[in-house]
Amino acid sequence: MKISQVLREKGDYVATIAEDASVADALNQLVEKKIGAVVATNAGGQISGVLSERDIIFGLSSFGESVLRKRVKDLMPQELHTCTPNDTMFKAMSMMTDRRLRHVPILEGGELMGIVSVGDAVKARIAEIEREAEALREYINSA
């Protein structure tokens, strides 16, 4: 299944935040929107990274409550991993597994098109398995 299909079903909304915003602001956005990550953008509006709830927890462990005064870019991983809408969910799932990611921004020509999460990947895989099982049932019943 292509990532573009997943984005059509789930929508293309992505929560973003300036990389210079405080971690407290990012945390408030995560809680308010009930999401697990925000995509950070630089002053030029380009994507610079992803800050997840996991990053905040690790920051809390390292810095204590002062982590809330740090900037988003101080906590988010430096390396940005992305996919395109034409990539398969298998590629996204492999990347998530290999790099221990939970969220992957989807870019096309440098433009943010959406984001996929581990939950999206699991949901897509379950739907594929159900379609395959139904096709096999139909084949068996028609024989």
C-alpha cells in the first residue's frame, strides 16, 4: 500500500511548531491535540525535525523540569527521516523499525504532505491482511 492511500484515508493535517518555540509550548500542543509528535519548522518555514512525546520524556530525564524552558530544536533528534507519498507503507514501517521512530513526515518536493505514525502503519497492514483474507475466502468459495 502506498503512503498516499493512507494519507487520503486519514487526512493530511500535521501539527507544526517553530523549532525555536519552547518545549512547554510543544507539550501543550501535544496534549491539546491528543497527538504524539509535532513537526518543527525553521525560520524559513522548512521542516527541520520532529519532536515526539518520547523526546520530551528523555529530556525530562536528562534536564528535569527545566526541559520545559528549552527550545524544540534542543530536544528533537538532529537527523530527519522522511518518506514521499509514492513510497510504500512497508518502506515507512521498515524505517520506523530500523531507526526506532514513531512518526515519519511525508514530503514531496520539500513540501509537507502529511505524517504517518506507527499506529497508521499497523492499521494499514491490518487492512491489507483483511483484504487478502477476504480474497482467499472468495477464491475458495468459488472453487
